[in-house]
Amino acid sequence: MATKSTDRTLDVREIDGPPFDDIMAALDDLEAGQRLRLIAPFEPKPLYEVLDDRGFTHESEKREGGVWHVRIDRA
């Protein structure tokens, strides 16, 4: 049986209020082989240390319009 890697996307621009709990819930829901693509209106620097502490790696990219895309994988 082949396993398919799929990205889950969380656009925090659509969240009213601090997105931290939503991000943590999305990470907890990831299945093996899945990664989370986070879309944010700013670089979520405070999140990076939390990701490192919880065993995740990340790659950040600033895109057109100042929108940040952060790809988060289990380490």
C-alpha cells in the first residue's frame, strides 16, 4: 500500500485573534508523512522556537505582498 504525502494548509489571516492555539491543534492533527503549510501576514518568529522544542522543522519564505509561507515538517 502506497502512502501519499499531503500538505495541510492553515491560513492564519482568516483567524480572528491570536492563531497560536489553532496552529498547535493543526500540528497535533498531522498524520505521518503530512506537513503543514502555514500562511501568515507576518513572519511568525516566536513560533520557530516552539516548533524546535516540539520536534518540528520549518522553512519560511516571504512571498509577494508580504505574505509568509512556512512549511512545517516533523523532524
